[in-house]
Amino acid sequence: MDYKNTLNLPVTKFPMKANLSKREPEQLKLWEEYHLYDKMRNASKGREMFILHDGPPYANGNIHIGTALNKILKDIIVRSRQMSGFDAVYVPGWDCHGLPIEHNVDKELGAKKKDISQTDFRRLCRSYAEKYVDIQREEFKRLGVMGEWDNPYLTMNYSYESTIARECCKFALNDSLFRSKKPIHWCCSCKTALAEAEIEYHDETSDSIFVKFPLRDDLGIQAFKDKKVNLIIWTTTPWTLPANLAVALHPDFVYAAVETGDGEVFILAKDLVESCMEIFGISDFSIIAEIEAASLEHKKCLHPLYNRESFIVLGSHVTLDAGTGCVHTAPGHGREDYEVGLLYDLDTYSPVNEKGCFTDDVEFFNGQFVFKANNGIIDKLQETGALVAQESISHSYPHCWRCKKPVIFRATPQWFISMDKTGLRDKALNEIDKVEWIPDWGRERIYGMIKNRPDWCVSRQRAWGVPITVFYCEKCETVFINHETINKISELFEKHGADVWFEKQAEEFLSQNAVCQKCGHNKFIKETDILDVWFDSGVSHVAVLEQRSNLKWPADLYLEGSDQHRGWFHSSLLTAVGTRDKAPYKSVLTHGFVVDANGRKMSKSIGNVIAPKKVIDKYGAEVLRLWVSASDYRDDIRISENILKQLSDSYRRIRNTCRFMLGNLYDYDPETDRVPHESMPDIDKFALHKLQELIEKILKAYETFEFHVIYHALHNYCTLDLSAFYLDILKDRLYTSLPQSIERRSAQTVIHTILDSVVRIMAPVLSFTAEEIWKLMPDMKEKESSVHLSSLPKITESRKAEKLAQKWETIIKVRGEVTKALEEARAKKKIGHSLDAVVTISVNEELYKELCPYKEDLKTIFIISGASLVKGEKLDNAYESTDIEGLAIVVEPAISDKCERCWIHDPSVSLNPEHPTICSRCEKVVGQTYDGQKTQISPKGH
């Protein structure tokens, strides 16, 4: 008789080889045909809402690995909250305006752009954005991300553009929006103003120069008689010297007059004299006077390049960190320069055009690009004798986030939202403290940014965006806006989109009796600048959360990369607090950036870029999702081929553990075969206790967004608690017992309970695999048609057994020592398989009491053919444990014959002539189940 046919070996259609790159698209198609997302929404009606509001990616290019990380994180959260009993609606969105799209359309048009109207150019930008919305939508869906893909929000939708215009006008109505000539970051390549969020900082090497500003006024100091007295300034931007109007000193610093020989005196901060003289190469000097800064205020110097005066002013921004304590001040080219200039009524002089070239009124350097003019300016200073010293310095310098080129500060007429006029700054700071920041350092980061930021420059000199929908008086430039005008603009945008602003004249938006409230003039200029795109995405809380009935305001969660403290989190906070006095989110979660195995940023030039598609084609989206969950996203997240391979192996272990359990449920019906908890053997009760520990840990991790805890807990549970322990021990009972025996049904009850919980636990992360397993699990009443319509498992208190667990933890430790002894015996060629061995275990009295109740089960627990337990005996040639006091183990080869069916060496083998090759235990099972032929057991639910 072929006894193999008498075993209850696993039966399942669940394949060992995942073949994810082929199966996942098939599953996506089934979900779509089944309208799974709609069914989830219907099943959730009446539940408490959980809304994760999607920060919109740019509709520009294919998704990259960082975008994949972001979307998968969001999907894990939305799915887990859905399975936690919430109605978790997810509306994806796209940012469709702005420079990235405009740049690419420019490239496609080439020389043809000059022949195209602004309206036609905007239509091409819209088409370009639409193309990449469709491309990215499919890429996100391929990742397994669920949401309202047929009804996303787009910042270029007419209704959304109407909302942008209306929200902008609200700031104009309360006088927060104002037009002013102020220095702002300006990209000479992109020819537009930039906000702080559009600035990146990179190291640059610049010329560092020290320059004489001859003092013109007499200070009445006797020691200065017949001497040339100069204030010495230091700057790393020589190109700004033509715009110099002042020299700033700190009101609290003491300044020294230093005689240097040749009848010259240098004035600089007393505390910096020694370091500066060393830089100047002057060793023979003396301090001839000390001067209070206040006595120099309002005095005049001569400009080192031109025949004009520079004023001495006082400012608290002056430091002793570097330089001379005398700060070159050009109000048109620096924020602090501008602010101190306001106090002294200095002109915001900025003689630089939109291309970054000096205007015609700049003698010697007109028409030159500012950075290229540095050398000429230094040469001119050398020629006039004004240059004291020159060095090179490496420092962090602002660059355009798009073209990566250095930017300048340039004063031009721009539109700003005031941070202080209506208390926006203070209100925003108060709201920050009401929000939960995850990790908590996010609070400090955004708080500091809001506290110290300048007024928000919201105007951009570009074509593709929503215009600043305000008018200003042709005569006095006072802003004109009212509710009637706002409603008309909003209605027109709703119907025709923002293009209508560029197609109609100003009077077509205004009532016939519109007059300037300041001067009474009735002619108005329609603003042509567009809004900062951060304003566009920043009002998504209005355009999406407030305007969709299946969402709510504020959102429960915003989730983006850590750079968004100065981006979307920032602009959303200001637009919400500025118009609603409240933050648009309850919690904000941030993740790090994706880096390679060495911690380097992804870069095409380095060649370390990993495209999501490449990973999916090789490993499947599941491994990418597992990578997201395995990473502690609060730091930068590493990815490499080796990391992905390791995760692929981890995935395989989890999959095969589930496959084993699934394969042993082929004849199990949960409705009729379930064994009650009280009738189970202790090891089964212990397994259910361990499951409760896992569920408790996982539920907490989902609640606190600690997904790496979920990955490690699930992986360790599958590999250590199940594969290496419980399921390993269970094989004998499952395979060799009578099919309908309570022992086997108890084991099946436990693995069904475990599998049911494990599949639900993994569903938010391994969405495809969980569904694949779910479909093949035994049918039962109230089993949902999809795992994604089910709930996360709940803790069953009655299955907790702390005292029992303590006993089994001891047994597991002893098992580990027995395994070491078996390995030692195997290395000495005493045994082969562990079932070829019998062991004698000597323990102290305390451990004997722990193990004695399981004396008959030890051979099954240790997967050996025999186990003898003795108390305190000295054993010869024993393996002695160094971890458990008093434990000694002797391993010997089993002398009995091996059962052909269960592989256990047992004295009963060969005693029955009808079945001479099997043991008495197996003989009973075969005798009860077979009459010469095998009784067929029909798989259930497979």
C-alpha cells in the first residue's frame, strides 16, 4: 500500500510562485469590474468619516519612486482606517498649473512660441497637464492605490479655478492683499518671482570682498584730523554694490577707529578688529578711538563707485558672525536691507531687469548680467583704491527649484499677502499648536517658518496659472474689489475657466458705475500676473473638502514629504487661517525622502534612480508596498536592488506561510468543524494567545501610523512563531491524524483563525496577496466578497492566557536548547533528520515541574522520535546549556524502525504483519479510514 496516499497532505490552488507582475493587473481588472471602491463606499454609509486629504502632485512626467512612496503610504492609511470601521473616502488630486508644465510646453513649441497667443498657449498647457494626469492615474492605480480615480480634483478644473479666484479676492477684501515694490527671490532664467517654497539651497563659491566707504561728515574726533576715514563693509554679492544706498551698523555694538598707516583710518566693529586685520594683511595698526554706533547714525559716506552719498543707518540685523560689523545696504536687493530702508525712507532701488541684467542707468556695467559683472566691479574697486581685501567663500546660496540656477533678490512691483496686517501670523501660530504633528518635530519646523517668514509674495510673471483677479485704479493704483465683482468673476470662471480673464477687458468684469473709492477715478487696470501655484494647491481644502458632500472640513490628516512644511502644509494653513481662522487639518504626518543604499539622493547623473515601473515589472507592486511598510518613513528611506531582493524574500516567506495554512484547510468547514476553545490542547490555546498579542500590536501600529512595526511583527510572526514553531510541530498532527479527529480539527480551527486574522492584517499593505488568499479561504456565513470589505481583526480577550503563555515560553527556550544539541549530534554524524533521534533531558526541580505536565508531548514538540525527562541526573556525554541552569541533553540515534507513514521511529513498527512498515498509531488511522481503497475527502471552498 502506498501510505503517502493515506496522509492529509495540503491541497490548494494558491500557487507558491507569486508571479505578481502578471497577477496584479488581472486583480486590478477584477476590482474595477466588480466596482469594489463603490461597494466599499456603500458599505460605509453612516460610519464616522476619516478623511486623508491628498496633496496634489504635479501633472508633469511619470511618477518617480518618491511619488510611489507617498501614494502607497496614503493608501495603507486609508485602507487601514476603512478596515477600522471608518468611512475613509480618498479623492486624489493633481496640481495642474505652474512653471514645470509651462517649461515643457515651451520646449515642445520651440521657436513657434512667439507666434502663439497667450490663450492658445494656455490651452496647450491644459492639454499637456491632461495627458500626464491620465498617465499618472494609471501608474498610481498599478500600485494598488484605491480612490475616486474617475472623479479626482484638478486645480485646472473650471470650478476649482473659480474657487482659487474667490479665495484670492477674500484676501483683497480684508486688505491683506496688497501691491508693493519689495525685494523678492527672482529667477533670471525663468523670469519670475519665486516664493520661499520654490527655493532650494546649494553650496556656491562666491567672491568675498571688503570695501572702503569714505566718511564724508566730520565726527569731531581730534585723532581723525588730516586722516582719510573709511567705514569698511564686507559683502559676498559684489554685483549689488551699484544699488548701495546705505551702510548699516548695530545700535549696541562699539565701533573702533583703527589707524593703519599711510594716514588712513578704518571704522569697524571693535570685536572684529583682530580677525579683520589678519585678513587685510595689516600687522601694524592701532585703535585710536572707540565710537558708539548712535553717534554715526545719519552721517554720510561716499559710494566707492559713483559720485553719490550713502547714509549710515542702524539695524539690529547686523551681526558679529562674519565681516566687519558694517553692512552694505541695498534696499532693492535684500529683505533686511529693505526693512531697514523703510525706517530711513530709502528708495527701493533695484537697477536690474527681468533677465538679471543691469539697466542703462548703471554706469560702467549697464547691460551686463549681474553674476558676470562681479569681476568687473571688483576690478573697478581695485582701480579706485576702494578694495581692501578679496577672498573666496563657500556658502549656502538660494537656487530656483525648477531650473536649479542661482537666484537674486530683486525689487519689483509684486502682490503680497500681509502676514501681520490682519494678524495672520499670530493666528497661524496659535493654530499650529492645535494640530497633531507626526513626527512631533514637524511642529517646531513649521512654527519657526511661520514666525520668521516675510509677507507672502503671491504674484508670478508667467502665463499658465490662475490670475490675481483684482483691479487697481489707473490713476492712484488703489486696489478695487467688491462682492459684486467677485461674484461675477467667480461665475465666469465657473463657466469658462480662468482663460476668460485674458480674453475680456477690465470693464467687462466691472459694473458701469465702478469708481475708485480713494480718488473717484473710473478707469481700472486689470492685473495680468498669475498666482503662486502654492496658493492654488493651498486652497484645495476649500475646493475639495468644503465642496464635496462625501468629505468634511477640516481634514483628519495631511500627509506629504518633510519639504512640505514650507510648501503645501504652509500655504494650506495660511489660506485657511486667513479666511476661516482655523487650520484645515487635524493632524499632519511627514515622511523622509528616498535615498539609495549609501544615503545619497536619487540622481540621474549619479545613476542611482530606481523607477517604480522597473520594480513592479521585476518584483510586483506588492514588494514595493512591502518596502514602504518596512521603512521607518520618518527618516530618509533607503532603496536598492539588494534591499528589494531581501524584501522579495520576506514576501515569499509570508506568502508560503499563508499557503501552508491555506493548503491544510481544504477539507475544513468553519460552520461545522470548528472546535471550541476549551476542547483544544494547550499548544493550540498558546497559538491563539500569541495571535492576540500580534493583533494588539498591529492595531496599535495602524492607529499610530507605525507601519514598519506592522511589517516586522507580521514577518517575525510568520517566520518564527508559525513556520519555525507552531506549524512545524503541527505538521504531524495535520498530516497523519484521522481527517475528522478532534485533534486535527482543533489544529485546523486555529490555523483558520490565524489565517483569517493574518489576511486582514496584511490587507492594507499587501492588498493583492490578501485578496488572492481571501478568495481561496473556506466559505462561511457573513464572509465578505472581498477582504477589503471586511474589518481588521479584533482582540478576543477569552483567548488570552498569560499563565499558559509563560509555561510555553519556557518550553520554547528548552526546545531551542534541544535544537542546538541535535545540531551538534548531526555535525558529529550521529543522526540525520531530527526524527532519527531520541533524547534524554535532565533538568532541575523547578524546570521539571514546568515540563512534567507535557512529558508525553515533548517528542512532538521537539520533532524527535522519543524524549525522556529526568530530574537532576548527571548525564554522560551530554550537551550542557549555558543559557538554562541545570539543563543537560543527551542525543542518541533511535534504535526502533522508522514508520513509513509518519517517519517516527517507534517500537510498534513491524509488529502487525498486515502493516509491517507503519507504527500502531498510523495503523489505527489507516484502519479507520481505508477499506483497501482510499476514502475521498472533498476539498471545501477551494
